Amino acid sequence: MQGLGNDFVVVEGPADLTPEQVAWLCDRRFGVGADGLLVLTPGETVVMDYRNADGSPAEMCGNGLRCAARYAYDAGWVEGPEFVVETPVGPRRVVVGEGEIEVELGPIRVTGDAEQAGYRLRLVDVGNPHAVAFVDDPDAVDIGKAGPEVQAAFPGGVNVEFVRVEPDSLTMRVWERGVGETLACGTGMAAVVAAAGMTDGRRVPVRVPGGVGAVTIRDGIAWLAGPADYSFTGSVAGR
């Protein structure tokens, strides 16, 4: 599945996958290929576990949550289009609409400022850590160089966004922890909106290489909206 080009292998749980197995499944040459892996388990509450492409666990994934919501709804695991998904950072509300999935990312807060690799950074917590750099042109950033250089200042890892602020929207690229550059990052989209101070409840379009999503932050709670679609289904021989 993919949301704004942020793509995931989706596995029905329970599934006890090792980091090595996850990395293999996400490998674009030797496995299926994806930015990360979702293990979705049905029950009274749908449970989502998310792993980065290198097999490491992650606290939250906004586009992954949108894909999880679409999958659970289509699979008939829930009774209606509005329900709750249990994530590693707690329960999150989701709404499955026609052509758009909106999900609650939860509390969001700006935690401070820093400087690294020549960039002035705003640090944001969206259940996972982000470092936001404001730039004139995200496309001009050598993200393969700048992303790891910024990450080097954060021993626990961080997602790095390079964003241009426009009057009513934002344009960004992202270097994700444990993955590298991706076409979109849902929590990163929320992070740049918070870093830009657009937290008054307005719906803010955020352009990423994979398309356009929207973030709304009201009373310190972030919501992410956008499409979630299937790429293909199949089975994989065990490893």
C-alpha cells in the first residue's frame, strides 16, 4: 500500500518478524520493497505495529496509519468508517472517507531549537522526533548529504525535514530515520506545520514529492488527511 508515495508492506498479524526479516521484505532488490512494514492485527481494537525499512521499530507513522485505516475498513474488521487504531504511542482515531483517510496523529509540540550542519533547526515531537530546517528551495538541498549530517547530532535518531513556507501552504522533502529520503512522511508533514506556527485549526496543504496532503492542528492535536491506495497483493516465500 502507499499513501502519497510513502509505501508499505502490510502483513496481517499476529506476526513475529525479526529485524532481518523486515529489512529483507522492505529491500527493493531482494524483497518486496517498501519504506516500512505494517503488522495489522484485528480484534476489538485494530492494532498497528510499524517498522522502518532497516527493521528498527518506530513510534509512529502517519501515512502508515492512514494505510492501516483503509486496510482495516476494507477487510471488514470494523463496523463503520470512524474507529480507533491502537499504535505504539496509544490509541488514535481515524476516519475513512471517499478518496481520503484522515487520522489523528495525537499531541504535537515544538520542543526547542538547534543548529547542525549549517542549518537552524526547529525540533518537534509528534510521538516521534523531527528536526525541521526552513529553506528557500527544498529541491536545491543535497538531501543525501544534509540529512545524515543533521541526524549525526541526534544519537537516538531523528527525521529531518527541509521546508519552504508559503502564505497558505508548505513544500517539503524529508530524510527519514532508518529509511533515507522518502516521497512523503505523515508525521513530518505535521511537524513542519507546527514548526511554521500554523496551529490555529486551519487546514494546511503540504506538498511532498509524492503529492499533496493536509494537516490540521487544533488545541495541540494534529490530524493528517490524504489518500491511501493499494499497490498490489501477493504472498512471499518465508525466509
